[in-house]
Amino acid sequence: MSTPEVAVIGFAQAPCLPSAGTTSGVETLVPIFQRALAAAGLDRREVDFWCSGSSDYLAGRAFSFVNAVDAIGAYPPICESHVEMDAAWAFYEAYVKILAGEAETALVYGFGKSSAGLLRRVLALQLDPYVTAPLWPDSVSVAALQARFALDAGIVTERAMAEVAARSRADAAANPYAQISGVFKIDELLDAPYLADPLRAHDCAPVSDGAAALVLAAGERARRQPRRAWISGVAHRIDPQGLGERDLTRVPSATAAAEAAGLPGDLDVAELHAPFTHQELLLRAALGLGDRVRINPSGGALCGNPMFSAGLARIGAAAEQVMSGRARKAAGHATSGPALQQNLVCVLEAK
């Protein structure tokens, strides 16, 4: 029995906002489900498998994803699953479900209200529970530690980091869902005060509320749609959790994931889930991306970083590049954990 081909046939996302005002994902998810299904040419009753990514810690209540299932509808009964991390990993689960022949279509979604509570402190819960987490370092300080190592090693420069921020915000001007956009001068960015040395405010993704949904289909079902992006490879790998157990200036899990996914050398576009400017530079090196590859034409996570959907949105944005004809080969990347600990790479192509 041959392995089925799988394609992305629909994608939608909510605007990235400082605060969405909603206490559950339902109000945010209903309209993006409608848009994603409309783009895919599917009725919700034609979806074989639903999979989501979110966090009870972020929502502040147990089994918060069950409440969000209300956005799907109570009838008919559905086949549903959930991951307690970015929905890019829910995407991976749905992809494997289709490869296994247990579904022909799937809708993957992620949502998070990052403005609830102190996000950058809450993220300390993902650190080593014995040594690091009890110190409650915020996520910006952990990233600043990584940036300092990279600067001292001569791998990145503050000017290169500012160039990433300026380019991302300029590109985001064409993205109606971005939270931050505009034209910024490099020297003005470098004159800004440090937020957590050596990171300035422009080096860090904003705290964002939002959601994203992506529709997958196999074989002939995907071919019925005029717009589709075929998945030629997906893989994810993980590095040690402890900050002192790995070289923070390298991202071996991203390199391994790219090799396993078959990242091509003639890539046109890469959407990288890099919440900090120096992390984009580290990922470029880890993935071997040359100057011809356009990075984050959507503006990336630096211009809107809704927790638990930003990684899925990178895959969706890469798929949009292929479906629109702006790229023949694109890659979507997602990260999870502190300092680029875990990485997922998805390769999408027009056939």
C-alpha cells in the first residue's frame, strides 16, 4: 500500500492583538474555522479529524481545550485530539493520522490568550524543574543569555539583530494580521535602551493573543482544490532541556529536523518561528539558508507571537506562499521550549 500524498488546502488566522478581550478560544476560533474551511472547500461535517494546540497553564484552568471544542459544534460527533504545546505539533499528529490512513481530511488549530497573567514569567514552567525553574527567570532573560553567548562568540552582532527587526516590521506592513509593522531606521533601533542586555524591545516578539487554523487533505481530495501546497517532508527533533547541557549558540535539533524533512537546497521562502532577532540568525545558520531564501515575508513572530498558534501560523504562511504561486518550495518552522530547545520543519511544494 502506497503512502498517501498530503497537502495543505486551507489556512486562516486571527489578528494578533495585545489583548483579544475574550476569556475562551471560542469567539476567536469560530470565524477562523469558517474562513479556513471556506478556503478548503469543505463543510465542517467533512472533516475527519480535528487536532488542537493550547495550554492549560496559559488559560488558567484545567482541560481548557474542551471549552474551545464548542467552536466546532456539538453535532455530529467528531474525532478529536489535543497537544499541550504549539499547534505545529498538532499539525504533525494530524499529518501522521492521514498517512496512517485513519483520516482523509483534518483541521488543525491553535489558540492562546498570552495577555492573561504574566506570560514571560509563566514560561519559566517549561524550564528544568530542579535547578532553573525555581529561580523563575523570565523568557526574555533566558533569551538574553543565549544572545549574549552568540554575541561573545562572534556569531551575531547587534546591528544584524536590528536589521532582522527592521526587515520583519517592513514586511509585516503587507500582513493585515500583524500586531507590529512599519519602517524603522537601524541606527534608531540601536539607540534604544536595553530591555534585558543585550536585547532591546525590538529584539523581542510582542505578547499577543490570537489563533490559527489549517486544513489538510490527502490525495484525490486535495486535488479537487485549485489551491494546495503539497507536504514533501515533516520532522521534529529536541535538544536537552537544561540550559547548561547544550551549546546555546547552536541549534542541532533544527539541523536534524531539516535533514529528516528533506529540506531542499533550492528553497524559495522560509517562515521561521523566531521570537527573538538573534534566534532568526541562529536558525538561518542551523538550516543552511542562503541569501537567496526569503525569510519571513509575513513579518514572522517578531510582529505577532500568539502563544500556541505562532508556529502553526508559520507553516500556514509558508503554504500560502506556495498556494498563491509566489514560491515553488517553502519551509515552515516552529519552535517550542526555552532557547530554541525543540524544532519542527515542514517542507511544502507546488507540484
